[in-house]
Amino acid sequence: MADSLIDKVRKKATYFGTLTASEDYTTFFFTSFYTNEKDKCHEYYKKFGDCVYFLSDSKILTDESTKKIGMAGGISGWYSRFKTYEKGVDGDQTNRFMLKEMKKLGIKTLYVYGLPAPRETILVKCPLTGDTVQIENRIARPMEAHYTELYLKEKSTNKLPLCKQHK
């Protein structure tokens, strides 16, 4: 039997750490091997770059434990994303939705795994001037959509309860 998408992710992903909901489910705390070293933490995730991340309610990522597939891009990659998560209900709509759903499901801790989604440089012809222009192409969002589609199509039991787009 061929490996599932999550089997492949488990073999190639980097373990980032845990996102834990506060007791009252109003914020998240991110813990990693760099939790107490802010500069090293920022530098590590910045160097890792854009990524697609997988949130699991089990330390071992499985089809059943996968709760969300997301993407982190921008200058600081996952670092910026977890900083947004740490704003809790005062952050974005995703935070409010996830905390509410986690409380409903009785999930306290999520294990975070990341796959690199490096930017690619492509050459395009400018429609105005005809010049060849070098462009940095971000692939994290399309890869997130691709992985999500593959995951949801693999088995009817595959669900992403912390992904409001797929609720």
C-alpha cells in the first residue's frame, strides 16, 4: 500500500514544537527548543523560511491526529505565524476559530510540523515592455492548498476541524 500524504509528511517534516491553549482558551503558548532564546528562535525560523505546517493533537503525526494544514510566509516564516497565534483571541479570526474549536473538541496541545516551501525565482516576459523580468515566486499558499486537497481526498474520514475553510 502506498504511503499517505501524512506518512510522507511525517518522514520529511521538521518538528517545530507545541502550541498550547491557555486554561481559558483565550490564547496560545508556543514552546520549542528555542523558547528561552528569542534571538535564536527568530533566526532559526527565519532561516527555515516559508513553510506549510501541520497541526496534530498527537506527538506522532497521523491521518487521524492531523487537525490543520496551514502556511507561514513572509520575512520571518513560522516565527511570525506563532507570534500571531500567541495573540490569542486578540489576534486574527483564525485564532478565535481555532481556540473555540479546540475547546469544543477538548484539545489542549497541538504539535507543529513544518515542511519547507522555498520561494522560487522565475523569469517572465513583461507584457508592457517585452523585457525578461526575474520574479520571486512564493509557493507556500499553493502548496498548502495542494496538500489540503490531497489529504481531504485520500480518505472520507480525513477532516481538518481547525481549518475554517474546510469546516
